Amino acid sequence: MFDIIVPVWKMKTKYLSNCLESIRQQSCQDYKCYIVDGSPEDWSEYQDQQKMISEYLEDERFEYHRHPNLKKPFVSEAQNYGLSLGSNPYVQFIGGDDFLY
């Protein structure tokens, strides 16, 4: 089992959707995916993104968390926060605009 950390900050919804779908379609299904979001609520795609993310949360392998420091939601801080949430010995970091083959 392993953890997947996906930091998000003002990510285009279509890119994040592609990323999360690529994770869900992996042949190895023994993982936990932590989406760590630092996007401000007034961002233009925020509502659409939240709706899309909520569909993935129906799958118990996906968890959504707001970045604890929204004034400085840097990617490395989001990754470290995601690490603190997980408990598995192996970790995969993937940007919200990337995807897994």
C-alpha cells in the first residue's frame, strides 16, 4: 500500500480531473490519495473544481484537505502536509496538472 499526494493551487479543473482519473484507473488499487488544496475560494474555477473533486470523494481511496496555510499555499508545504496525513511507507507525489500512465 502507498500514499499519493496531489497538491493543488488554482489548478485548471480539466487538468486536475485528468490527474485524478489517471490515478483511479491504475491497475494497482492499493493506495490512498490525498488532495491538498490551497486555492482561494474566490478563484474563478473554484466551484467547478469542488464539484468535480466531490465526485472522486465517493471513492474511499480519495481524501480532500484544505491547505492549513492559505496565505502561503506553496507546493512543498502542501506535499509535507499530505505526508503528515498518510501512514504508508511509500509515497508518490504528483502535480495536479500531471497524470500517471
